[in-house]
Amino acid sequence: MLYLSKPIGMGILITAYKGNLFDKSSNTYKDMVSTMTELNDKIAEILIELDIKTATDITGFGLLGHALEMAIASKKDLIIYTHKVPYFKEAKEFIEMGIIPEGDYNNLNFCKKYINFHSNLSEDELILLCDAQTSGGFLIAVPPEKKESFEKKAKEKKINISLIGEVKKVKNGCPTVKVFP
């Protein structure tokens, strides 16, 4: 099972903030800062306690770039369902306005070479999935037999985890990431 521990869209929000599209008094700013200052120590403790070894933090390569690294390192396919990925709703609004960091385009152009995208996904959705994060969450592969314990411990520690996909054996050659609506 593939989990994400924080919403994505932070890079887009930071770009919008730098462009004075919202200020420190807004809920967007407060949510952004709250998420960035939330440490990953509690989720790391759970991973250690349950002996879960496959995880990575989401930073400059965005969710898809880091998922691709994880797929290659583990020699597995990762399946991501975009409708399950948590994100800041304002980030989607800013993407529609064209407020997109240049690095997100670079991440997307790289990912397009190696990741299988469903044809129904829009460019805006792909940009969001490639958004570089500041203090992003963890992308975690949890074995099915540890799913219940993982979810229980995350709830106990008040960590909002999201089940966003699954890990599969490679069927055709090289490990990859497959992205579906």
C-alpha cells in the first residue's frame, strides 16, 4: 500500500505568496506554514517501530519524481491514483492562473520520459503531482500485513495519512510509476 503523509502543492503556494497573491493574515498562509513546520519525526517513529523500510520524503523532485526514484530503487512498479492524493485546493487554483514554479515544469518534463500517465489526466494535474515541496511529507510503501497497524498508529499520533496507491511487481521490464485519475 502506498501512503502520503502531507498534502502536496507547497511549491505553488510559496510562489503565489512571493507574488503577493495572499498575505500572512490568510488561512492559506496559516495552513502553508503549519504544514511546512510540521516535522516528520512522528511518522518516522512509526516506520521504525513497525520495521517499514521503504519510504522517502517529498522535496524538490515532487511526488512523481520521488516516486520514480522509489520504484527504481525497490525494483517495483508504483501505482498512484490522483483522486486520492491530498493537495492544497488553493494550489490548483493558482495553477489555473498560471502561477507555476519553473522547477515544476522541469520535473514534469523529466517525469514524462519515464512515467506512464493515463490519457485522461490534465497538464494541471500533472504539474501538481510534480510540484517541488518544501518540508514535504513521506511517501511510504506499507506491506499489506502492516496496513492496519500503520493506520492505527498514525491515527493515535494524529498524523493525516492518505492511501494514494499501491506497489506491484514489475511485469514488463523496468520499474516505473503509473498514474491514473
